[in-house]
Amino acid sequence: MNFDAWLDGIKFDERGLVPVLVRDAARGAVLTLAWANREALLKTRETGLSHFYSRSRQQLWKKGETSGHVQRVLRMTRDCDQDAVLYDVEPTGPACHTGAQSCFHDEPVQLAESAGGSISFLHQLYDLVEARKRDMPEGSYTTSLFQKGAPGIAQKVGEEGVEVVVAALAQNRERVVEESADLLYHLMVLWAQQGVKPADVIRVLEGRHAGAKEPG
């Protein structure tokens, strides 16, 4: 869609503002809720970095202008009523002024138990793997893997891949699930050792999907 037409379609409130929800494009996690006026949206489009309007200071501001933790905006999307905007971003650091990754880090009011299976957990797991690589705590299995280097980690990935194949050929669904979890974990360790981010892999898959290519 033409950006001018997209912008003209937004229903700003009586103050000339629209709420903006900021989401981590790779993780799917909500980072913050802010406000923008027309100028902020134009500036975001122009620079590719998230801009907002401060209601307290009554001025335009760029995320990261003091902290350096800018957000690269991949997409801007209007909601169905065109009175709210979603920024999908690649953050370069914490979103919250407190240093937390997200402004929504307060203890939640739990209404129901989760059935689990959220894809966001994979990103949490990768963060933990990276922390193990950085800190190398004694007694950690992940630390022991990093100490073996690429050859040792790659060997474990190969072994776990074989286990998945064996479980699949045995038609053992439960074992396929368990061995796949082992494989994915060791693959993440290999990614971290090689400096590969989950988003790097996702971008390749997205590119292939956009080109109607099947993995092969």
C-alpha cells in the first residue's frame, strides 16, 4: 500500500495521537506501548527506526536516543479499526528504561494455566544457552559442550539427529518428540558457538517461503 494513503487512513484521537504497540519481530514478544503522532510515524518511515510522541514532554522522541538501544522497524501495521498501530522491530537492547527487555515485566495476574508449547520459549532457551557461553558456569552441561568446541558440539548434533531417525523408523511418537527436543537443544548450542541467531535461520525460511521454495 502507498504509505501516504496508509497514513491518511489512521484515525488519530482528538490530540492527534495513536497508540503504538511495539513487538519483537523475531520473538513475538510485546516490548512496549507508546504513542505516536503523524510526524512520529513519518519519521519512523523515513529513518527505519522507531519514533514516538511523548505526552508528558509533548515532543517527538526516538527510542534509544539516550540509551543507544534503538529499534529497527521492519513493518508498521494498522489494526482493523485503523486507530492503533503495530511496530514489528529488531531491538538492539532492552526496551524498558529499567533495563528489562520488555516494559511488561511486572508479575502477572495468572488467570489460567498455560497448556505450554509457546514458540517464544525457544528464544528464552537460546538466551540461556548464550548466557552459558558467556559465563561458562562450572558444573553446567552446556558449559561442557562449549568447552569441546565445534567438533564436539557438531558430533552431538549428529548423534541426536540419528536418534530422531531411529525413533521415527520405530514409529514411536513419544520418542520422536523427546529426541527432537534433544536435537533442537544441541542445535541451539551449535548456533551459539557459531554466532548464529534463531532469527538468521528464520529469515532464510521466510525467504524460501516468499519464493515458494520447499526446504530440501
